[in-house]
Amino acid sequence: MSLLSRLLGNDKQRAATQYAGRESATETAARKRREGHRARVIRDGDAAGQPFRGRRDWT
């Protein structure tokens, strides 16, 4: 165990306790990217006169 890990503590333990249930930075970025893409598709489709098709569920 290095001096740095003794000073800062265990990252896995901190992640499991202090940050449990919170959205990670990666999840936040992915969600915002999806929301932005969806907004652009809807906006550009409206400008082109295309009807919004919604989500296709291939079952």
C-alpha cells in the first residue's frame, strides 16, 4: 500500500458508498449526447417537412 493510497483511501470503497446511486460522468455525457441527437433529428425533420416516426420496436 503506497502513501498516496493511504492518504486518499480506497477508490472502490468510496465509489460503493459515497457515490452510490449517482449518475457517473460517462452516463451523463452519453445521456446528453442521446438527447441532443434526438432533438436534432426532430428539429431537422420538422424543417424538411418529414413526419416524426417515433421509435421502432423490432420484436
